[in-house]
Amino acid sequence: MGGSLATTTLLGKLVDAIPGLADDLVMEHGTLMEHLLRGLVYPNEGVQASICYLYGKLYSSPMAAEMLSGHFREKLCAVFLSTLDNAQSKDLQINCLGLLRQLLKYDLFVSLIMNKAVPVEGAESVERPSRETSLPLVLKKFLLSRDEILQVASSHCITAVLVHSPAKHAVAFIHADIPGMGIL
């Protein structure tokens, strides 16, 4: 998987540069999505960042996003949220937030990701039960970072979620104590 970093990066740049390529890739190359999903859990943040970049470009096409809705619902949502939560490198954090911003343009993905909670890796121990994380908690972590770019991107994502359904999703951000930070 590590050898495909350059190929994945190139493919992301091509999808960005060639109109309609995202739609063609999704329609004609379904096995690519399985390969990308495996790459998102590969233990190399460079590979993960490249995969997130490509996914972001694919989900920027409304037609491709619609075709990928089942893939997101069934396979990608939990893996992506976990990747976003565990991202350590700035490249991966930025590319994850870029993908998230693309996903948050669509009501379906907002609803799916806001209703998803995933276990936090490494939290299990004999002394402590495992805990779960959610999108509001992950975005709060970025807001608390000292990186202005991550703070701004996180604020944009919070806004994008609340634009879709403030009454429905504001409660999740309140529970994450984001208003207590003076954000909302």
C-alpha cells in the first residue's frame, strides 16, 4: 500500500484537473473504492492523507457523491471519523478536514456522520471502559489546537453542520461543550 502513495496523489490531482473524471472513476472502477478504504487504515499518515485528498475530490462531484453514498454509509463513515480523530500529521488533519467539508455539503452525509460514534482506539483498558468519539468532539479537539488553520477549518465544519439543521444538530455541539468555548 505504501508504494501506491505517488499513484494515489497523482490520481487526486488528475481528478481535480479533469472535469468528469471523478464520475468516471466511481462508475467504472468500483474496486478502487475498496482499495482506498484499505489505504485509509494503512499505518502511514502520508498514505492516509493522500487517500483523504482523493476521496475529497471524488465527493466534490455531486454525481459521484450520490453514487458513493452507500459506500460511505456502509464502510467509510466510521473509518473516516476514526482517521480524523487519530490524525497526528498536519497533512492528514488538513486533508481529512477538506474531505469533511466536501461531505458536509450534502444533507445525507451530514446526517450520517452526525449520528455516528466510533470507539476511540487505545482507550480500552482493564481500569477504564472504552469511550466513543463523535464529530463534535473531534472538531472540538481541532478548535483547542494551537493551529489557526485547523481552528478555522473546524469552525467552518461546525457552521456547515448547523446550516443543514440547527435544531437537530446544535444539541450535539452543546453536549461537546463547544458553546462554553465561546464558539457558538
